[in-house]
Amino acid sequence: MTAKYGFYYEEGHDDLLFMDQTSVKLIIERLSSPPTPFVLYSLNQFRQNIDKYQNELHKLAPIRGRLSYSMKANYNPRLLTILKSAKAMLTTVSGGEMQLALSAGFEPSSIIYNGNGKTDESIQMAIDSGVLLNVDSLFDLEVILHYARQLNKIANVLIRVNPNLSDSNVHAYNVTASKTSKFGTNIDELEPIYKLIEQNDDKWIRLFGFHCHLGSTISNTQIISGCVKKLIELFNTKRFPHLRILNIGGGLNIDYKRYAKRTKNDDEEHIAIPTIGDYIQSIKDSIESFPHSIELVVEPGRSLIANSCVLITRVLGQKQTGSIRQLIVDASMTECIRPALYQAYHHIDTVNSLSTEERILFDIVGPVCESGDFLGKQRCLPKILKRGDFLAVFDVGAYCSSMSSNYNMRPRPAEYALDEQEQIQILKKRETNEDLLRTYCVA
Ligand SMILES: Cc1ncc(COP(=O)(O)O)c(C=O)c1O
């Protein structure tokens, strides 16, 4: 029997929440009265997600498929170590991320630096170290050429193209390739960029390929294959001798509602989410007739790390406000902003066994002084939940820690994992009040 990994409820074991082979209840006991909230990582789940992508990408052979993790989803350095041993690339979106990627030992040619507004310093860092830059616009190209000349180096680039394709199920804040998006250059308006690259080709710049990213939480693989087809047409112009990389970005959603049946929230709207296999197959179908010298890059963030983490929180109390039963917990929008920002769903459930208890509907809210601070609305949870009981907020690996804040002077939480011997590893310490005040200058 293969070992289970990730987060799951072991029905035969009194309905406890498990992480890999260990109950979360036991981990909490071992941490002995840990401050909450805190984040638990199943690094095995993360490794499995990487393996899944890489196995599927191998099926594109003879075309080379490469995995580039989008660091913005979660830049915990422990994840970068795992990605490095898996020979993955990294996609970065700031000078800070690029610097972390370089100091983690990634080859500059395995790092992509993307952004619609890059600082002078970050452009210089990318050119000087040999990182692959995405040219977002004509002005971006002009600045890149300026620094290539100044540094007397060749800038290695892809062009970020906007093919004007989007998934109608995606929240507006997660769409990045609509006609009026702030990212990339419209696919029909590339000529001025081509001309400027041609004038400087092989002297200050080398165009290696095209990049696009349609957005995040995508569950429609048809737009992915549509995008691949549009980018392939660009390759056929053959105006540039070094063209070989087709980077189709990230964006695959995960099934955030897969646990919902357990708590009988059956009325939750449920969209079928393609697997990593379905996603890569949709690409394969579109590139079959393409030259074998091509390298195809995918740069997922969410679908690599989201399901590898839970946020553990304590109940602070319950109260009735009009028709709503409020369950107040000590986690909030400062650790998990996605519900407040775009009404995203995160499953929330018990850590210990309360499976026989009557469940009622609660709004699960945090203590932050903001009405938009909620983690879940109308969720079925045990009526008897009381102060001190633990709950788990699922699938917080992506865009939670990396989007966290100190709003209301709240320290960012500790992050833990288990090592090979199932011993607790601290990946990140909980911030102190002193940490929060460190950069202020006047007392
Ligand atoms: C350029 C780029 N690539 C990849 C990603 C990763 O997207 P996701 O986490 O949805 O896979 C993002 C995120 O928005 C991005 O901006």
C-alpha cells in the first residue's frame, strides 16, 4: 500500500485530520500550546505536485517541457531547496524574488524575471547576472536596451504577449490577458518591439521566445490550448535566429471545494477542475506539429503549492448577530486575504474528531477591525465549538503567506513542516512586536 500524503481525514481513526502519516492533533500537542494561527506544510504533498508536473511534461517529448515555479505564490526558501533538487526553474516578479532565487543557487538561465514595471536596479541585476527577462512593453524594452549598453552585456529576453483570452469563471482581479490588461503587449501590436529588437539583435539583445500568462484559477483548458496556438503562430515568423522558448505561464486552478461534501455544504457551487494531466494534455494536443527544437515552459504557482498547507487557528468564541451565527477565530485576512480580496473559497473544518456532533451554519470571521475580514461564509461546523478548539483553513499554500500583512499590528505566523523522521521543523518563526517596529526610526 502506498503511503498517504498531504492533508486528509482518517475516518477509521476517529475522524482526525492527518498530515502525511501524523495526526495534526499530535503535531499541536508536540508544539505544546503553540501561538495561533500557524501554518503547517506537507512538503511531501509539494514534492508529489512537482513530480506530477514533471512526469506529465516528459510526455511532451521530443519537445522539452520545463517547470518554472512562480515564486510569488509562496517564496518560503525551504520550497526553493526542493525545487532546486528537482531541477525546476523559477519565475520571479521583483528584484527581491530574483535576488532570493540567485542566492538559493539557481542558474541565472533558469530564472525568469517578469513584470510590467521593473526598477532600474532589478533590470541591471537581471542583465548583469544573465537572468531571462520578459519584455513587457516598448518602454520596458527601451530601458532594458539602455542598461544592456551601459553594462556592455547582451540581455536575454522573451516578449510577454497578451493574446486577449480569458476564462469567464475567473474573478476579474485574476484575469491578466483581457484586451485592457496592464500586462504584456497586445498580440497585434508587436511590430515596434520586433523592429527595435531587430536593430539591436545579437549586439545588445537576444530574443529567445514568447511568454504569456492568462491569469490565475483557470479551469478551462480550451483557452490554454487556444493560447498555445496563438503563440506558435508568432514562432512561424522566423525573424529571430534564437527563438526556442514558448512560455505559457501558469494559472491552473485547484479544487478548493473538494472537502466540502464532508461538511454537507453540498449546495456549494462546484466547477470541475482539470488535473495537471488534463492541463498538459491540452498543451500537447496543440503543439504536436511544432518543431522539436522548442522548449515549452509552464510556470504554475497555485497548483504546485496551494494544497500543501493548512492554517491552524483557535476558536475565540461564538455570537449571534441578527440572523447570523458568527464564529470568531484568531486567524484573519492578514494571514489569508483571498476570501476578503476576491471572495475566494477556502474550506474550513475541525482538527479533532467532532464527527458525531450536530453541525450548524456559521460565518467564520477574524478579529481584524474590518468588516471585510472573514474566512468563510455560511459554513457547516459543529454547534458545540468553543474557545480554544482548533480549526484548519485548507489550501493556504499559495497567495496567503506571500500576501500576508501586519494590519492591526498582527505578527505574521510561524510556519512548520515535518522532516524525514517526522520531527517538527520550523520553516519560519512567528514575528514579534519588536520585528514589526524594527524599521521605524522615531520613537
Ligand atoms: C507571469 C506569471 N506566471 C505565473 C503565475 C502563476 O499563476 P498561478 O499561481 O495561478 O499558477 C503568475 C501569477 O499570477 C504570473 O503572473
